[in-house]
Amino acid sequence: MVPKSFYDLRFGVSPGGARKDAHHIRGSLDEVVDALESELDESVNVWMLFDYGADLALDVYQRGERVRSIDLHPFVAIRVDGYPEITFLGSGKPTGYAVGADDAAKVKAELADGLFDGRFDGRIDATVDWDRVLVPPLVGEIAEYGDYVMLGDGPVDDLSGLDDLDEDELADELIERDYVEYGDHDFEA
């Protein structure tokens, strides 16, 4: 089994009042774009990004090893009807939402409450300027549905002895070794 290349779109918050540890394992940037659009379609996820300091990054794995991690915050823009655009610094801190406001804390509280309780549903447009994100293309064999990959910075396991296992035995062995299947995972769910 040859280690494959893939993207890991990470979206989550550290345990506390809110919990999320979503990973979208993808083999193309188009699939990553679709996965992030799906995440940002839910106002509670936009709330986590705006008010809860959610982590949002794209990790690039080449031949099973993480070679780059891209913070996506600087490329995100959130528009809520009636409010200035929300953008983010590299640290994930929201900016711009209170331009011209007398009370920035009040504006932030209004936005946070409306995003959390769904009051702004249908009035939110969250986008990522992918043209500005420098994402390297994947090289070598690219992961696809049915494949298992290892996340993180650990060494790539020698999986040469697993060729004789049937499909179910192989899946069980990979899961036992902390591999995850291609697709969507929320490790806090």
C-alpha cells in the first residue's frame, strides 16, 4: 500500500462551550471548495468562525506526509445583510464588522447572537477567495473514496505486510493503526 497524496480541510474549535473537529479528506481542490461551502452554509459554523475562534485550515499531504498547512482565515469574507463585511486576520480574529459603529461590542454581540440562533439564516453569504490561496497541486498517487490516510505529522507506517488481508480485515487493521477513511469526519461528534 503506497502512501497517497490528499488535502485535509480542518474546521473546528477546541473543547469548551462548543465542540467541533471536522476533517474533510479530499483528493482535489474542487472537492475541498465544495466541503467548505457546505460547512459555511450552516449559520452555527459561521458563528463558530466569527465568535468562537474556530480553526480553519487546509493541510496538504504529499505521499502521506503533511508538507504544508494553510490558514484560510485571511481569505474568508462573511456578509450579513445590514452589517459591514466580516473579514479575518491571520490569527482568526474577526475584523471589519463594526465599521462606522458607535459601539463595536454591541455590533459583535448582535452578529454573534443572530448567527448562533439562526436569525440571519438566508441573509448570510460566506465566501473564500480561492484565487488568492496558494495551494500546491497533489503529486504521486492521489487518495480517493475507499482509501485510508494518516493525519498529522507522525511517520508514515510501513504497510507492506497488509497486502494479503481481505478488504474488511485491511480496514480493521488500518483503523486500529489510527488511519481514517477518505471523506468527512467530525471527531467530536
